[in-house]
Amino acid sequence: MDDMTDFRAEVRAWFDAHAPHDWKLALPNMNNAEYGDFQCKWLRTLGTRGFAAPHVPVEWGGGGYDVHRQAVIYEEWTRADAPALNLYPVSLFHVPGTILAVGTSWQKDTFVRAAVDGTVWCQGFSEPGAGSDLAALRTRADRVEGGWRVTGQKIWSSNADLADHCLLLARTDPEATRSQGISYFIMDMHQQGVEVRPIRQSTGHEEFCEIFLDGAWIPEAYLLGEENRGWQVAQGTLATERGPVGLEIIERTRTSLIELGAALGDDDTGRAAVVRQELARLTAHAEAVRAFAADMVDGAARGDASFGSASLLKIAFSELLRDMTGYASLISGLSGLVDPGQRHQVGFVSGDWTIDWLGSWGWTIAAGTSEVQRNIVAEQVLGLPRESRPGAQMGVNR
Amino acid sequence: MTEPWDYSELNADQREIWDVADKVLSAGHEDPVAGTALGWMGIGTDPQFGAMGGTFADLAPLLECVGYHAAATCATWTAGIAVPLLAASEHPDAALIEQLADGRHRVAIAAAPLPVPTDTGGEIVCDSLGGVDAAYLLVPLIRDQSVMLGLLPADRRVAEDLRSIDISRPWSRHHIDPSAIDAKNLVRAPDLAAAWRCARNRVFALDSVGTARAALQKTVSYALQREQFGRPIGGFQAYKHRVVDALLRLKLAQSVAYRAAADPSDGRLAAAAAVEASAMASFVCGEAVQLHGAIGLTWEAGIGTLLKRARANEIVVDDRANAMTLTTSPS
């Protein structure tokens, strides 16, 4: 316990000394290149202490912190009001989670440390005709001498306009159906045959994109796992979205609730009393989500993850985020009406509550909608009968 | 093979406590002193008082199991609230603690702290969990903003049955003459109000988890067995999503309730556990009524019994003090 107290003090002092100031004022005027520089600089500053990727082993450029220390890092990060790393979720979570699990030594050496050090990655899973029903994807990778040529369209791909590489799913066996015959690739985004168009969201951000692929080149060495076995690899990628990434959101949500409660002071009359009652309810719920995540982490550390808990946690933290930001927006008075005009997303709990609330559905929809997760739990955990449908479900990407 | 509603983090001793309690309470959940011979009233209390020893965390699975069986036993509030508070007092009465821990005397506990008027005269009324035959009533008394813990024997109060919506446990109403309370009836202990609240919150949280778990299990069995439109109703997506929501709320509350049980010094976490688990249990039991259809409305099906116990717990713990604790920064 003393260890943890010392660690917290150390992390707090580090953030006090290194967190950027005035970044919220500067952000609205940044163009894409400036935003990329800002994110990269902060990532590398965090990286000096392993705080950018606290869950990734030290030998791969992360912090190698146990999950209790990860929670402390996210708490202190939030407390310091320091920016989130919105440009890097795929680089920091999906890439290490997938490549360290199934990649070749060359792939690990070439891509993982670089991703943790600031190459931008995006994910090419969903398509216009393949969202929750991801196995319906139609993008094709045709075998040619030395690799593949890819043709098709991807959508809902966060930061694809700024990305260096893409984690891509494409069909390699045109004869096979559904989840059979899909392969998992690394794709270079800087090439002929890759065109990216950002999509404007209701938040005003242009965070996710469409990717048009017209004969884009993928060399042999960029295949992840076995050819035609990409579906199994993708399950691992999606699992990373239902697990560790939730810890940061839970800590940020909880810290925000503590701050909103503290702002009430001792006033327990009139509107303050009503607000207090609802904040208490949300706070109790946030503590419960946090306790469940901590149990899951302890279970995983024992090698004893109970099946379905990742799906339950994903529903829990995404809906907590939605409910907390929604209530904060409602009680923020007329300031909740103001659009701060941020071109770039600055975290899911930025304090611009109405914008955060609008963005929160990103989490209840991405990485397998809440409804898909509920089906998984109902059928695979509770043993309730399936409704007839042609194949397995997965999710859309972030 | 664990079931989805089992708590994943129980150690072997805790699992055994659950298994024994499950067996005993399956045989008779209405016994108001069930578990006495097994030492339930003294789990978590120092063996110097003739008790079982162990920690509050060891008591947690018993508390959940009592809720699960909607059992009447006074073991929960005796072992969870009365005995530890008395044992932590400045001059613990070892003989009395031993008599409570071995079941010779029963105790009722106030549902809420009781304001005592400073002017003399008139009676105060205290609604309590525990039957009229309890030898003692344990009640936090608030006078001039300070809290004292009253331990009132039968001759200091007049008790009557309280006809509660919660038919699964005995409730009683006590009429107290404030002028009859003297120093002998008061227990002194450091941080008394916080300790009482923390203990009460932890007990009600775990009881609520057990109550909800019973309702959810009944619902899942019903979903698999009841057929409409030629197939089990649990196959309809509108139905199964509601069941999963109930499971999710249960699992979250279970985690926070057990984590609060494991850290007796964290009053804020205990408040979170009580508020979350009690609201969760009303929600889950309410969903169980709806998902059973008209059967859920009947007295006989027993879902209503669970719903009423859940709501009773929520009424007790959903108070201003918990709202205040949860909206004050953790130290």
C-alpha cells in the first residue's frame, strides 16, 4: 500500500511538471499538421516514463505497469487536466494487442515500438455493408507476385486521414463465405490506391473517415497470422477495445464526478440537493463499474478471465460515459449550449460536456455495439437461445 | 463450474461459507436464528469475545446468501453491525458480546439514526430490523449534532410488530421515552456515526446483491422454460437484452459490495456499494416481475417477496448522508 502511495506521489509530481498548459486554448486553431505535432510531442513526453502505453511491456516501448498502477496513472493524468491521446488509440492498444499476440518477430520489431513512439495507425474493419455484421465484408485482397492488391471500401476508421498504417481485414478466398476466407493485414496508408475522406461528426470533429482502396499494395511480410484465418486474429483486436482502454475512461469519468460533487460544496438545498442526489447515484454506479473492472483485472492476472466479462465491461463503461456526460451537460447551465468549436477531439471527458455527450455514442456503437454485446452475453454466458441469423457477429471499428 | 451470478473473487474459505449457508437456508429460510449453532453471529469478530474470528470479508458471502434465500435470520445485522460496533467500543462488554455472538440474546437495529429532542417529554419512535422479542435495540441517537449509540434493553422501550412491506424479515417499532435513557444505555466509541453507517451500508449492499441474484436466476430459468409463439421466450432479443441488463447491474453491484466488504476503513466505498446495490436490486427484481408476465404479480411466485425486500433495503440506505458522502471528495 505504501508502495502505491509513493508511486502516486511520483506520478502526480511528474504530471505537475510535464503536463502542457493552455492547450485547450490553442487547440481550436490547430490545423491537422499542428494537431499531429501536438499529440506526438505529448505522446513522447509521456513515453519517457512509459505513461503513454502503461499496459505495454517495457521491451516493446511501454511502461510495463501492473493494472493497479495503470489506474493510478490515468487518475493522475485526469487530475492534472492533461490532454488525452486521441490520435493514438489504435497505435497504443490495438497494434500491441494484436501484433504481440500473432505477429512475426520482424513485424513486432518493425511496428510495435514505433507505434508506441508515435506512428499513427487506423483500423480498416467496417464497410458500408458490414457493420455489426462484420463477416459480410467485401473488400478483396487478390494474390499477386510477392503480396496482394486490395480493392474495396472501409468506413468509420478513426484518424485514417493522419494514419501511417492500417490494420485491415480483407477477403482472400472469394469462394469461402462469411468469416471463412478473411485475412488480416498491415497496410501502408501512404501509397497510390489509398484515398481517405474524413467524415464530419455531430460533435463537429472529423475524427473518423472513409478509406477507398483501388489496387493498394500489401507485401507478403505484412500478413498478420495465417492467410484466411484473419477472423480469429480480429477477435483478439476487438478484445483490446473491450478491456484495457476502458480503464482510462472509467478513471476520467470517476474523477469528473468527484469534481462535479465537490463543486456543490455544502449546499444541500433546492436545486443543489436534487443535483446531489443524481450525482450520488452516478458516483455509486461509477464506483461499481470501477470495482468490476478491478475484479476483471485481478482475474486476468490469475489467468482466470470469466467469459463474457469483457462484453459486460464494454457496455458498462460506455453507458456510464454517456450517462455521466449527459447529466453534466444538463446541469452545466447555458454554457452547455456553447459549441467550443474544437476541430479535434480532445478526450471523451474533456469538460465540454455537451460535446463529450454527443461523442459518447462513439463508445456504445464502436467495437461491437451495446446490442451486439448483449447478444453475446445472453447466448454465450446465460445460455439463452439464439435468434436465427446467418453467422457470428462482431463490431465496427474505432 | 461457476455460474454467471457467482462472485468470481471468493477464496476457498468464503466459498465454503457460501456453500454451508446455502445448504442451511435451503432447509429453512424462516428461522429467525438460523446459523446460531454454526457461529454465524460471530463471523468477523475477535475470538477474544468467544466469536469465530475472521474478517468482514469472510462474512460477506453469508450476507449475500441470506439475501439470496430472502432469509429471516438475525445473523446479518448481528454479525455485520451490532457485534463489531460493540467490540470496537471504548469499554466493550465482553459478556454481552458473547451472548449476542452465541445467539443467547437477539438484537434489533434501527433503520436510521434517531433524533432525540432536547426538551424532555414525549416519546420517540424507532422503526427497526429485528423482532419485538429482541433483548436489545441498537440505535444511533442524535442530540445536539452529536451521535451516541444507544443499546436499549427491553425495559427502556415498548415494542410492537411493524407490519412491513418486507415480509421476509421481522421488523418492529419501538416507543422510547428519551428521559429513560441513561449513561448505562450508551456505548462510547470513536467515529461512531461513521462506523455505524459503514457497517449498515455494507450489510444492506450484500443483502441486496443476494436478493437480486435470486430474482435473476428465477428469470433465466423461466426464460428457458416458458414458451410463446412456439419457442422459449428467452430467445427473443427484446427479452434477452433485458435479462443481460439485469445481469450486468448485478455483477457491477456485486463487485463493489465485496470490495467494500474487504476494506472496512473506506466509508465512501461502503456508501457507493449500498446506494448502487440497493437501487440495482429494486431494478432487477422489478425486471423479474415484468419478465415473468402475470405470474410475476402473484404472491405465490415469490418474486414480489424479493422485490419488497429489495425496496425495503433501498428505502433504508438511500438517505441524505449517503448522498453527501458520495458527493464529497475522497480523502
